[in-house]
Amino acid sequence: MLDLAPPTAAATAEPVLKIEDLAVHFPIGGFLSFGVQTVHAVDGVDMELRAGECLGLVGESGCGKSTLALAILGLQAPTRGRILLDGRDVSARGTDRRERARAAQMVFQDPYSSLNPRQSVRRTLEAPLKLHGITAKSEIDDRIAAVMRHVGLRPEQAARYPHEFSGGQRQRIGIARALILEPRIIVLDEPVSALDVSIRAQIINLLLELKETMGLSYIMISHDLGVVEHMSDRVAVMYLGRIVETGPWERIFTAPRHPYTRALIDAIPDPFGKGLGMRISGEIPNPLSPPPGCRFHPRCPEARDFCKVEPAPELEPVAGGHLVRCLRAGELARPAAGVSEAE
Amino acid sequence: MSGESLLEVENLGIDLKVEDRRYPAVKEVSFAIRRGETYGLVGESGCGKSITALALIGLLRPPLYIGGGTIRFKGQEIQAARAGVIRRLRGNSISMIFQEPMTALNPLSPVGRQIAEMFVLHKGATWKEAEKHAIEALAKVRVPAPDRRVKDYPHQLSGGMRQRVMIAIALACGPDLLLADEPTTALDVTVQAEILELIRDLSADIGTAVLMISHDLGLIANMCGRVGVMYAGRLVEERAADEIFRAPSHPYTAGLVASLPLLGARARHGRQRLQEIEGVVPAVTDFPTGCRFNPRCAARTDICIAEDPPETSLPQGGRVRCHHHA
Amino acid sequence: MGLRVNLWLGGVLFVAVVIAGVFAPWLAHTDPVLDANLMNAELPPGEEFWFGTDAQGRDIYSRVLYGARISLTVGIVSQLINTVIGVALGVSAGYWGGWWDDFVNGLTNMMLAIPSLIFALAIMAILSPGITSLLIALGLTNWSYTCRLSRASTLSLKSQGYVQAAKILGYGDARIMFTQILPNILGPIIVIGTLGMGGAVLAEAALSFLGLGIRPPYPSWGSMLSDARDQITTAPWISIFPGLAIFITVLALNLLGDGLRDILDPQSKARTA
């Protein structure tokens, strides 16, 4: 089978992050364990992130992509499964917060609430260095100056406070903070969606340059599929806590197999045309009681009776690195362009 | 402007008053919307698109004031009309939907009652008739099981359902004009697609003209017939929607189009570095002199700093406000 | 602007009270306790005794000055204790959540259910009267508002990006609470603290009035009022001046608190508390 992925360094390198059967369940309601229900926010995710790669994570709100990111960063304890950073299991209890901090960092969506208004930029960047044992003033100064330049700010601007910066500059500071400990992985949570449209290109270009020059690996959460297509090397589509399709970006965007992936792509208004493509109706079902069989069947335009019964479909390979969780993946192998007429 | 114009905005100015100074937050904005047309206003935060819409229905609140110009609705000047006149227009002839429907809905009242209220208020229906109309209205906005949903309170509904309720309220009286201010920005793309289709279908059925406001150029180009691009309080370009991406005339529009990572672009042309627009969006109190886009413009010359560019009609149709337009 | 008048008037009055207390030994005409002279008993205000004299012939002006020392010490120190307890409980409860939050919430609700003055009365009844006991009694009984406020503010800050970022950068919980949360909730806490100080001054006066606070002959405004009960019709100045002192101090602190709120806590401008 033809693999469209170009032979980049990313394709051959070993994974910096490996996630095995990760699940995060939240108990909801109930009193003293009576009547407690469980939300399966993330429900058995396997994932790999290779060095120098950008993995785009997409799905509607409530699909579990944010919970997955928080679990990777250690802000959310997994219910089961393992998270390996550079081969080391960091999901075990008692893992040092600081060790994980040096491996993975995050850039936030909102550049306003993500910076402490009472701390100068310098303090924001200096405190983590000191915490991680870098105390020599000259080294601190050098690293702050270097990271400021990397994100396109002048080192002397570090003396200022967040309110003195514009939204785009604030996002650069947020990126500088994520870079200061020189992590391998950066989680980008909607990195441009809160920015003015005319500023977004600056940040997207900056993130791509930093990835090249510093060999960073990204996990990017975004609802803007244009941004995902532009930035990602691989894409994972999540629905109700599970990955339903994953593969190289060309496969996902030009030959999507899962009806949900197609629906997401078709839902983007085409600026050169009128009307929208295939639509799925309804909204994400209540995660407290996910539907039996394929979890997407109640909204799926391609669903058949066998989709509604157990067992749920597994994530199966359809081409090199392209996996789909759909019982009809074989029959639905049509190009994306044909989908809009299929309504 | 042709005689069939439903709404004519001419040289509209909106001032922001801070202490004793007046800042022109919107300056000399002119556009017209024909009956049944979908017109788009696109721009970034602070460009004045939302306050322009608010001005149209007399909802500007201090420190914002109308600073000049005329707003004609069905030939009648309404920019200085008395509150009572505007109130009768609002909801009946002109209605509005917002980004966050939760703030516009009454949290203590069932949604069915809030829809029914429109029929009672503007159509003189009895409550009993109005309740029936409310169920029909919910069915029209494709809310499943509308006879049960009418009893729900806003917080029991999802964001998409709430926006449907808002649309039901807004279209209850078959208005001539619907103002839609970022109606889908808070929603998932799948829900957005449904809401957009709903607005398109229903406005076509009733013959309602729509003023669609968004920061999303792609959405506006898809939904609208004509598009006005606003920057820093000025309407810098007005074009047919299918031309705005293909042949933008103003450097700001052109820059914006080139800066967007459009879906499918990488698959067709490979990954191109996105074109950046330098600088930042200016604050209302800080608009530059001359052309307001000049500090960020690659085509800037001395005249751009010295003189405010006049509005020019384009041979291919549309208008642009630039000394060096393409 | 009205807002600034609050701040300035409150500030000036408060500074005046502080100066009166701090410089009492220099400003006073006589010793507030020892200079009793029954020959001068119950003299009305005049040239020698500006505020008159009390039943023992002591100079009320001097006693009111020294009374400021006691009132301010009790007000400031007890409110500091309250603030430390309230912030520590509130921030940690809001930050950690879980059973600790439930526990702190229960404790706070209990404290709110018992009138704090009654609670302080009970503590004073157990301890021997005196300034240390007063500080303990008033310092342990009025932290619930600060605690609630700190908890609520912490809850809303906890989800802010910069607090999350600090966790991701490997900060410990205590460091996050001190460097990321505390500086951002300090404004409203100072406001509550200032208003609470006024309450503590009143509470001290009330306890002393009931004979459970500062005991005579020490010049607490509350005990002075208590002593003056019998002469309120015959020699009203004995109660008027300490009463006025309490009134001015509490008013000053409330104005100051309101004024500070307008500056430090701009969100609350819309609501009127």
C-alpha cells in the first residue's frame, strides 16, 4: 500500500512519548460512593509522538483531547495505562513533578489568563530555572536573553509586566515560558485561536521555526482544521474518549476513512464555494452513557445495523501508519472529494 | 444605492468617549443591505463591526455614542429615532443573535415562554396561541421533540440548542433584517455547520436579510453575497464574496487572505510559509493618522501617513479605501 | 469623585487615631491610670481638662488617647491572626479540594452559625481577662469571611493558565499558593481585613464594656463606657468621648476599607456590599 508520508527524520526517529492504553475516568455525583457514575473522559488511548514531529489532536469539545493533554503533563492522574517519556514511565505514582517538567511543557490558548499579572516576564522565566537548580546569575541571564530572542522579543523587554504587551506578544512570552526548561515535548492547546486573525500567522510561523531549529515535538490541540493541516505531521481524531482515526496528515486530509473525520473536514465553510458539505446531526452523546457498539453510530450517516451492537470496532490499520476505528472502513474507501455529493 | 435597499448606512460614525475626549471608534462607514440579501461584515476584535450592529438597533451604550451619519431602515431615518420607535422595530422588524446565547436568554424562564413572548408582544397573540407558535418555531429550528423542549430552561440545553432557541426567538416575528454577531464562534465546527445552514435556510424562507458579523473570513465568504471588510473602525473594502479571496484589493484584505492556513492549501501546494502581517491591531484610543492600516502596510508611502484615503469604486465592482489599491 | 473621598477621609481619620495612640505619652496631659484625684471628679470639659474628668477625677482626654493604643493593638493584631488563619485555610481548601475542602467548609459554616461575639465571650470566660486573652478570643473567631473569600478566589484562579503553567513547570503546591495565587487575591483580602479591624475594635469595646476584656483601671474605651453607665445623665461627657473615639475609629476603618475596595478590587465596583 502506498504510504504518502515523506521520508522525513520524524518518520524514522524513536518515540519521545509513548502512551499505552491510557484511560482517565471521573466519578460524577453520588454520596459516599452510592450512585456514583463514571465519565470515561479518555478511554483506552494508544499514541506515539516521535522526535521532531507535530501531532495534531482534533475532535469536538468533550471528546477527551484536553484531558489527554493534561494527563501527559501530569495534571491529571490516569485511571489506567502508562505514559512513557523517553522510555521512562512517568505515570507511576511518586514521579517527580520537576523531572516531568523538564520533559514536557505547555502553551495555553488564552494569552491573557496564562500569564501571572503580578510577575514581570523576567520573574516568570527566572523562577522555573532557579527551581530546577540553575542559580548562577550569568547563566540565568543568558538563558532568558536567548529564549526571548528565540520567540522574537528583545531581552530587555523581560523587565516588563504582561499588561504592557499585546496579545501576540503575550503568546510569545507563553511560548518562551514553555521553552525555558528546554523540554522535548510541548503541548500546544489551541495556540492561536484566541489571537487576532492578523496575528495568527506570526505565531504559527514561529512555532514551526522553533520546531525545526530546536528539534521540538508538538502535540497540538486545535479545532481549526486549517491550522492542523498546515502544522501537523500526523493527526489523531478523537471521539468520546477514543481515537477513531489516526495517520499521516495527507491521509487524514485527502483520504479520510472515518465518517466522523470526513464530517469534521466537510463542516469547515469553503471560502470559494457556497453551502457546506456532508453534515452530521446532533451532538456528542452524554459521556456517562456512551452508546453501545460503535460510539459514533447515532450520528453516523454511514451507520448500519451491525454498527449498533457490541463489540465496538477496534483501531485497525488501513495503510502505512493510517489506522481507523470503523466497521465499514473497507467499504468507505472513497476520496474525500466524493463525500459531499454522497449526502 | 438602489431603491430596493432595506437598510442604508451612510457615513456612520461611532465615538468612544473617555473622560472629555472623543475617539472615532467607527468612522464614515457606509453600506447598504438589500431585501433578502446576506451581507457580511468581517474584521478583527476592536475593528468596530459589533458596535456598528449595535448602533443599527439603538443598543449603543455609554461610553459609545453615534458621532454622525445616517441609518435608514425601509427609507426611514432611525439613527436619532426615539426609544419607542426603535423598540417597536427591535424584535419585530430587526432582530439580533449573539455569540453567547446564554447571556441573551433569561435563565429563569422556560425557553418556550421566551419564544411565546415574542408573539404576544409583537403580534398580539394570546398566550395560548403563542405557546403553540413557540412549539412550531422550535420545530422550525430543528430542535428534536419541540413539545417537550419548550418546558426546558436555558441551562438544560447545550450551546448549539441554545443558539437554535435564540434563532427561533429572533425569527419569530418574521423580521426583515437579522443581525448575527459571531453566532457560531463558541460552537464546535459540526454544530456551527448546522447553525449556519439553519440561518441560511430560514432567512431564505422568510425573506429575511442577514447582516452576518464574524472574524472568520472563510465563513463570511461562504455565507454571504457581499462582504465588507473592517479595519480599525473603517470599512476598507467591500466586495462580492466570491472575489474577496480570489482578488482582494486592499492590502489588509490581501494580507489577511495570504496569512490564513486554508484547509486543503498544503495538500495542493505543499507547506508554504504563511505571510505575516507585521505589528499589532491598534487600540481605539491609538488609531494612527492617515490610513489607519499604514503602520502595518507593506505598500505604505508618505501619502498614506499624511492623508486619509478616499473611497474608490472598483471597475470590477465593489469599493476600496486605499491610496495604492490593487 | 465619591470613591476617593472614602479613601482620603478614612485614611486621614485612621492616621489621626494611630498618631493619638502612638504618641499618647507625649500628647496626654496626665497619666491615665495613676493621676486620679477625687477633688477633680466629674468636672465638665474645660480649659484644664479638655474632655472633662471621670468619677475618679482622671483626665478623660488622656485616657481616650491611651485607649487608642489598646483598641488599635487589639484591632490590628487580632485581625492579623484572623487573616492568617482565614487565608491559610481558604487558599489550601480551594487549592487542594477533596476532604480538606469539605472539612474547612464545615468549620467555616460552623463559625458563621455561632455569633462571633458570643464565641469570643465564651473564650474570654474561660481565659483570664487581659489583652493576650482578648487577642486570642477575637483572633480565633472572625476568620470565616476571609476564609470564604480566599477559597472562592482560589477556586477561580486555580483554573487560570498561569497556575496550571506553574504546576507544569514543576512548582510545589506551597510555592504555587504563595507566588501565583496569594499575590492575586491580596486586594480583596486587605479590604476584608480592614473592615474586620473595625469589627474587632467594636468587639473589644463590647467585651470590655461587659467586663470581660480590659479590666479597669486600664483605659480601654469599652471599659470607660462601662464605668460611665451610672453618670450618663449627670455627667454625659464621661461616656460621650470614649463613645466618639470608638465611632470615629470604626468609621475610619470602614471608609478606608470601602475606599481600598474601589482601588484593589475593581470587579466589585458594580456590586455594593
